[in-house]
Amino acid sequence: MPRGPVMSVSPAGSEPARHVPVMLREVLAALALRDGAVIVDGTFGAGGYTRAILAAADTRVIAIDRDPDAISGGAGLVAGAVGRLTLVHGRFGELDALAREAGHDGLDGVVLDIGVSSMQLDQADRGFSFRADGPLDMRMGQSGDSAADLVARLDEKPLADLIYTYGEERLSRPIARAIVRARDEAPIVTTRRLADIVARVVRSKPGDIHPATRTFQALRIAVNDELGELERALAAAERVLKPGGRLVVVTFHSLEDRIVKQFLADRSATGSGGSRHAPAVAVPDPTFVPLGRKAEAASPAEAATNPRARSAKLRAATRTDAPARSSTP
């Protein structure tokens, strides 16, 4: 997606946030904010993290979002301290380049809240949710192929593979078969129709997630290349964070968390990697030191009051002074 215009705005006015940011207290603690710090909020959304970061210290924030609706919605922050917030229309996989374009070669922190935002789910015309009827869209950036395009174009096997890989749906093959059979009768262009097709295949019990949850997740991830974007964002953060800078990532399902976990394990590994049966292999100096041995979950109190927090996991790490790795996903 071409980078959009960059506009400097002021922070944290009196306008209330439209959603409750997940694990906010833990995110702020992991960022270890101080006056003068420059932070990238790579997933601006409704601005929850950005507002809190600006309020916690005399910080400067570069907030990024690929969704033009999020950028226009951020205009409500143009009321406070001059020049402390720069709002950028772009992909967080390019956060290093976007930070440099905004005038910052090194960052003190990067925070990423991965996945679909609450305001996108709440807007039926964006097509992310099966709970209200709308066009089968799901494009965060509002450009490129939509979910309806994928559903119409993919053959049965690639469609089943997509649903299985990105949705971890064990009934992916009968779901794909049902979708292909249904689209032969009429195009599938609304969220309600797709959800109904899936629900006839996936039988759920009271208390289970909606039958279409995993299929919708898979299509959304594929439409927006969410996992590839996350990999690129982690590498970009490694390139642009200063020594001592903090990387903080909040994920909401195992596919996302696995990428972050593996990245930090690789970037924090030490030692030669050899054994008596094989020659030693040089391991580059670690570029990150994880904060904590495992992911942090939302508190029981937050999980009880904010359903989105129930599956959330936070992983954080501190940047070392070792050079960034040369490979980029």
C-alpha cells in the first residue's frame, strides 16, 4: 500500500476512547516510559495505547495505521501539546522507514496490538464480523482483494488449506466444499450468507464460539497478510530500536503468538550451537533480551470485564547494542 500523508497532531485531548485497550497497564509497564522517549504505536486503531503513552510521560508518539478510517478518527487528538503525536497512514511492517520519514532514526519503544480492532468489528459495512450482516470485505486498508474475492476465486483445495492453516479449523475441507457448492448457486458477497453456510457444517454447543469464527479469522488473515506483516514489523523494530529500547507485542491467537515467540527466541539465543557430533556454528550476538521467561496473560479481573482480553498474550523484550540481522521476512 502506498504510504499516505503524514500529519503532526497534538495528543490526548478530552475526547474519550472508543474502546478499552487490552492489557494497557502491562503495556505501559513494559515500555518503561520516560520523558523525551520516542515511541511507535504500530496499530493506532482507536488510539487507546497512544493516549495512554502520551499521558504517562512527556513522550513523542508516531502512530501508524493502514486503515484510513482510523487515521481520520485520530483527528480528535489534534487539541493538546503541539508536535507530540505524528499520525501516519501506512503499514506497521514498514515502521522503521515510516519513523525515519517522521524524523526519527532511533526509537525508545515499539508497541503492536495485533489483529482486527474493535471499531472495525463494530462496523458492519467493513465485513469483519459475522454478528451483523454486511459486505464480505475484511480489508483493513480498504484496497486490494476482499474476502468475497477470495471466496469466489479459490478452488476447493486451496480454500480448505487456507481455512485450516489460518483458522486452525479441523472441518476446513467440508466447509470449503459447502462454500464451493453454494457459490455455484449464487455469489457469496455478504457476511451473513457465509456465516450461514459455515454454520450448516460446524455444529456448536451452547457456550462454544460461533461456528464461523475460525473461517472468518482465516479469511481476514489471508486478505490482510497479517502474519507476513507481523514478521516484517518485528524485523523493522529490530532495525530501528535504540539499545535499551523496548519491543512490546500483544497477540490474540496462537498463530500470532508463535511468530513473536519464535522471533524473540531466535534473536535472544546465545552460544555456538555445536555438539560433539557436529562442528560449532557461530551464533550472532543476541539483538533482544526478553522481559520474562514466558508470555504474560491479562489479569483475571480484566478478562472478566473485557472479552477481547481473554485470549491476549503480551511478550516484551529489550533491544541490545548488537547489529540487526540482515535477513528480512
